[in-house]
Amino acid sequence: MECYRTETDLLGTRQIPADAFWGIHTARALENFQIAGKPVHPELVKAFGEVKLACFQTNHKLGFFPETEKATAIEQTCAEMAEGLLTQHILVDSLQGGAGTSTNMNVNEVIANRTLELMGKEKGDYSLISPLDDVNLHQSTNDTYPTALKIAAIRMIRQLEQSVLALQEAFQEKEKEFSRVVKIGRTQLQDAVLTTLGREMSAYAEAFNRDRWRLSKCEERLRVVNLGGTAIGTGLGAPRQFIFRVVDQLRENTGIGLSRAENMIDNTQNADVFVEVSGMMKACAVSILKISNDLRLMASGPDAGLAEIILPQKQAGSSIMPGKVNPVIPEAAAQAALLAMGHDSVIAHAAAAGNLELNQFLPLIAHSLLESIGLLTQATTTLRVNCIQELKAKEEQCRKNALNSTALITAIVPLIGYEKSSDIVKKAKEEQISIREAILNSGWVNEHELNYLISPEAVCRLGSK
């Protein structure tokens, strides 16, 4: 038979499995919140461990934990949580009422009971280690939760930035590889002028370069925290020395340039910084979506479409159409981008819906923001590894399209003028011959001149010679 322990809170008692690291507050949250169907993000849990560790160390230095054994055990437990060793015990749903109180209490209970275990004591003996009086000393959900969220976001954005940089570099490699592949450039999906496949790849690289730059600025927005502000930013219940020193301790532990907000009341109630950072995520998602769709279009066919590039074939595309292979990697990346764009809208609405001294929807903001960062990191990595690095050009198809398109005519407009060029197009249609053949038949441009005008050097030159 499973053994239980009895725990008590404001509302009464609950039977808790004897070997559980969580306690009655977590039990009630598990009963109340079954909405997202997934626990809080693992990176948020690890960041909570770092916050709790900094708070404990600051309290210890201020003389609030004189007992050596107890202090050593609490510090070890906080460090274990920061390393991700206790994440499996943080069970509460990521979408919860209470502005994150359930998450904070789940963390407090796990740290308390793991500390008791390290000391050889029974779990639930809160007279020795209290989740509230010890682990949560001089803290509130309202300063620990947003601080942990910012740390988690910074760490994840750093990974996303590196993934975007790697994708940018992959496109730059393709820019070099395809530098001499002349093809049709299109506007409004219609043939326009000649360009090179390399130039198209360079535009994609530049888009992701801007995304990388924007992402690098996110840390500046997120590094200001309200830790020490407790309930509403006034620091109620916390000693002044704790308020002045705890963020310094957290900065030293994490290596992140964190700073205490000058106005912690503002930093506690207003969540606009998450909207701003999410907007930068959305810009990256827009790049992913646009470029993924371009890749799909250029690879369309392969027999009855543009067929200018060859995407790596990753899996059979149909259960009924033999030989069909779909552009599954750009499709998957595009879906991740769309979901991130949806999360951005959710974050904006959640930040706007906060009331007075606290935003009660911070768990929704955390859920959406961290999921977006993870989605975009995986999308950019997958797009690079499974698509761009193996991307091939169909040079002959690009050349054939270029020589038979009205885009070819634009190259000779500076030489013979618009009216004569238009006459050549009409002639080609009347005689049902290629644009190239019609140009040469006109006698206005010789073969040597035409070959130069459609060369990669001429096509890529800035302006006309």
C-alpha cells in the first residue's frame, strides 16, 4: 500500500504521497489547473533554482541561516534545481491562476523536501525546513517569478541568436555557391528582370542578419529585474540590505548583467518589456515564414513548376500519389513561425490585461514567450541542417527560364530603348520563337553584346553601364 503524509494549509488538510517532493500547495494546483496539459517550461524551473539560490545566499550572508547543516543542504538543493536535477518534480500546469504562485510554491516545496532528504529527515517535516519561512524568506511570487522568467528568456534567446547566426552563414555559403546562376527575378509573381540565385540567397542572409541583431538587443530589455520588491515592488517584508544585495548575488551567480529596477513598482506591474521582446521574436518568425514559402515556390514542380532549386528529399510525400516528395522542412519551419506569431498576439493581449499593481496573466506570457523562443530555435536549426545545407540549384532550368522569359528583354532596354524592346517581345510571340532568338533576329543587339548583358557580372552590377 502507498504511504501518505498529512499536510495542512489555510483551507484544510491533504494526504500527500510520503515520498513526494511536492506538498499541499502543489496538490491543490494539480487539482485546480489542468488547462495546458504541460508543466512550466524546464528553463523557467532552472532559472527559479538560480533565483532561490541567490536569495538563500544573500539571506545566509545576512545571518538568517546560522545552522551550518541546514544552510549547506538548502544551498545544495537550490543548486540542484538550477542545474535541472529537480525539474521532474515541478508538476503544476503552465497555465495557472495566481500570477505564478503555484509555480513558486511547487518550487519552494520541492526545495524544502529535498533539503530534508539531504539532512536525513522525513519529507513534510516543515518544522525543520519550511517552504515559506525558509525557502521563500524575504521573497514573493511577484518578484521571483518575473525574475526567473527573464533569466530563462535571456538564456534561451542566446541559443536562438546562435541558431539564427548559423542559418545566416548557411545562406551566405549558398550565396557564394550560386553566384553565377543567372535566373529570373520576379515581382508580383511575374517575370521581371534577371538576377542570380546567389543574390536571392544574399537577401535571405541579410534578413537573418537583422534578426540576429534584434535578438542581441533583447537582453538589454530583459536584464532589469524586480527581485527584492516582494509583493508589489515596495520590498515589504524584506530587509533593506537584502533588497540592495540580492540582485548583485544573482548577477554574480548567473554571469548575466542583471540590475535592480530603479522603479520596482513599475517593473512589477508592467509587462510591456515582454511585448517588445516578443515583437522581435515575431520579426524573426516573419523572416522564417517568408523565406520558407520562397523556397517552396522556387522548388515547385518539379516537372510542372518553377523547379529552379532542388530541396533535399526527406520523406515520401503521399500515400496515393507515387513519386511525390513534399517540401516538408520549409513547411514545418513555416508552421513554427506562424505559431510564434500567434503567441506574440497572446502576449500583447495578456500584458495589456494586467490590473493595477500586478499582471495576473504572467504565466500565460511565460508560456507563450518561452515556447516561441524554443519553436524559433528549432525551426531555424531544422531549416539549416535539413534543408539549406543540402540545397541544390537547377542551373539548366534557371538558364532555360531566363532565355525564354520577357525578363531577358529588360537587360537590353538601356541599349536599344523601351519601344524597340517591346517590338521584340511582340515579334517573339507572333513568330512563336524564344526571346533570345527574337533579340538576335532584330539585328539591334549582337550575340556578344547579349551574352555580356545576361552574364552574372552584368546582372549583379549596381545600375547600368
